[in-house]
Amino acid sequence: MTFYFTALFISFSSQANTAVSPLANNTAEYAVERYSNDMIDSLAELVTFNTVAIDGVKSTDNPVHIAFKAALKRQAEQLGLDYSDHGYVVIIGLGNSKERLGVITHGDIQPVDKSKWQKSPFELDKTSEPGKLIARGTEDDKGPISTALYAMKAIQDKGIKLNKRIELYVYMAEESDWGPLEEFIKHNSLPQTNITIDAEYPVVTAEKGWGLLKFAFEKKSIKEKTPYISNFKGGFFASQIPEDAKMVIKNATNDVVRTLRAVAQLDTEVDYKFDINSTELTITARGKSAHSSKPQEGINAITHLAKIAHVDGIKWPNNGAGSLVNFINANIGLGLEGKLFGNIAYSDDFMGPMTVSPTVIKQQEKSIDVHINIRRPRGKSKEQLLREVNAAFNQWQQEHQVAATQLEHYVGNPFIQDNAPQTQTLLDVFSHFTGIKDAKPIAIGGGTNSRLFPTAVSFGPSMPGKAYSGHSEHEFITVEQFKLNLKMYTAAFIELAK
């Protein structure tokens, strides 16, 4: 899931909203009282499966995905819910009505760096930080799966007559490939009403478009004895603000080392380490990972490390790594919106600004490549944006005589959902259980499967104003939020399906 919070107008009140029916309220309270521990146990099993995509292996051939679905089937059937496996898509259902309510989730996850976790990211850590449930997938998106299962179970327990069948969709390639889901949709009828539980509250009605800009800087040998950047690397995957970066400087003089140390000491957001071996200087930077749709919640190690090398009096040769560092400093800097990059920056009143974040540096045989993740709102066509990117890069390249090329860029489209009749019902449920009155729909940084389902909007699981931990190296959900989600999902399912 990919998002960036942009706008929310709320006021707080201790008075609960009365728009939620007593039936929905009472069943929600019952769900938490009866099933909170079972829901945590369900999540504890689901996070043990490393369901990251494997390059070149279909989900249907991935043994971990197969095992995960088997566990999901076992859990569903133990709860008395029906289960059907459609390959990349699993559907878990309650009820037999022709009208249907779709609840959209995903079972795959993003990669992890195990060295950054206090315990295994595939073990539900309930003790390292009391009150938090820590593991990959707890917030994105295995936690919501477990919550939906027990919301459905509570509704079943109470024998509530539903006018709509509830169907929980679990897609197994949301983080890597939407093609199989699009193919599934072509050949299967979908529910008439849909909500995605893969974003944040109160209700998401707009998503930015996901994009990736790629630039390659030609590697060149340096014969002179002047200082030069021989290597620069950082980042883990495209949708994560990079926590780590490393720069190697050859022929580093005492003056260069002293100058860079002094600049690094001024940057209190990043932990820098200097390692000197003869005249080779290695600088590592530790920032803070975050979901790249919310770059303001992370500290980008790539841009910060490049920034400390941007020192008056030091000119880095354009040898590949040096070109990349020069490019980042000239066109991106520490900003999040691309305001230095020609005319590409723009914003929408509701969806907010486009964000521009270098997230991965790739080492190739003849080049060093940078991948820049963008999240773009409505207001500018893809064609215009690409023209502006091309113009800005070409102008910089010509001015600095850099051997570099633009690789194939990908620019996705923003999504607006302005015709979802369930929106007010979801806002009422949110207000009722949080005490937050006058909640309004919001926009996020793009990328849930909502845009593929009829009149779908997103509803949780993350609270507004709270840092989102999905895609980070410290993913968690609090026990308190987990229980609140169970209340809200139980009530929402009832109000939308009864």
C-alpha cells in the first residue's frame, strides 16, 4: 500500500455519533470482548510467512504463498466462513445474498532487512515494546486480514440477517504486480459495494499516482590524484524511504576529511560514521525508513549523505558516482517536492503536492543508476510531466557535460472516487467509535487496489495524524488500534450489509 496524508478537517468531541445503529455498536463491542486475543493469535500465525514476491516466480508457484493460503483457509473454515482459491486471489465469505460487500486486502508483503529488527520480522513480537505488535505485515496488510476475519465471525455469532454477502478479498501480489488482479476482474463479477482496508481513516477518496524515474550515470575511470567519489549506494526497495547509504571517496586529503566531518556534524538528523583507510574515506549514513508515500515521516539517507558532499571548494569529477551525487544535490536536495528539478513540482488543493524521493541506487556494470519514486496528484498530465522531467535533466546534463541517460520512466495516474454512496456511513462509524466529529474524506499518496473495484473507498487501518509504519523496518500495530479497528470494521460491515 502506498500513501501520503494530505488533508483532514476534524474536530474532537467526547460525544459519540448516534448515526450508528445499536445492533452495529453492540456487535462491535462483543467482537472486541470475545475475540481480541483470537485476532492476535490469527495475526501471529499469518506473519510467520515471508510472503514477499520472488522475481520470476508466480504467486501460484511460490511455496510460501501456497502455505500462507493454506493457513488462511484453515483459519477461515475454523471460523465457519467459506473459502475459495482463485490463484492470485482468495475470497473468504459470509452469507448467501446476491448483493455483495467486498472487503479488499492483500497477503503479500515488502522485503525486510532482518538485521534491523529486535526479533525476527516473521515472529509477532509482543514484548520488546509493550503495547505494540511488531512484525512485517502487522499494519500492511495481515493485521487487517485478521481483523476482518473476526469481524465476520462476530457478525455470524449474533445471527445477524444480512442483505449483502460479505466477501473478504486477499490478493497475493499487491506490492509487486497488479496484472493478475486486473485479469481476475475481467473474468469475474465483483461486489456492488467495496471498501479497501489498506490505507487510513476516516475515508480515502483520492490516491496519488505511483511513479518511478530512472537515470543512469556512466562510470568512468579517474587517473588524476584528486579526490573523487568512487562509489555511492543506498536504498532497499522503491517504496521505502532509504534508511542506509554509503559513499566511498578515493584520494581523500586531510582537508577533505576535516571539511566533510564538520558538515556532517551539523546534520543532527542522521547518524554518520567515518572510516579512513590510508587515503580512502568511507562514510555511512543511517537515517530512518518510512513508506515512500509519506517521505516526511522518514529521513532519507541517500539525500542527506549526498548533501554533506555538497561543499564549496570541493568539485567532484563526473565519473558516475560523482555525477549521481552532483545530480541529486542540484535537482533534489533535501526537499520532498522536486522544487529544484526544473518545472516538475506542482500541487493539488485536495490531494497535496507531488513528492519526489530517491529511494534506490543500482550498481550496474557500466553505470550507476538512481531510482526516484514519485507520487503525483491530479492537475498535470503524464505527458506534460515527462516533458518537464526530460527538459530539466537534459539541460542539467548539457550544462555540466555529464555522460548520463534517462532510462524508461513509469508514471501512474492519480485516482479520484467521487461516487461512493458508502462514504457517509463509514464516516459515521469512524466518528462514533473515535469521538472525532465532522470527519471528511482525505487523499493519500496513491496505490491501493480500491481503484480496481466498483465505487471502492479505503477505510483504515491507520489513524489520521499517526505515523504509518508499513514498508518501514519497524512495522507494528498497537494493541489498542488493533482492537479499535475490530470495532470499526465489525460495525461498518453490519451497516453496509444489513
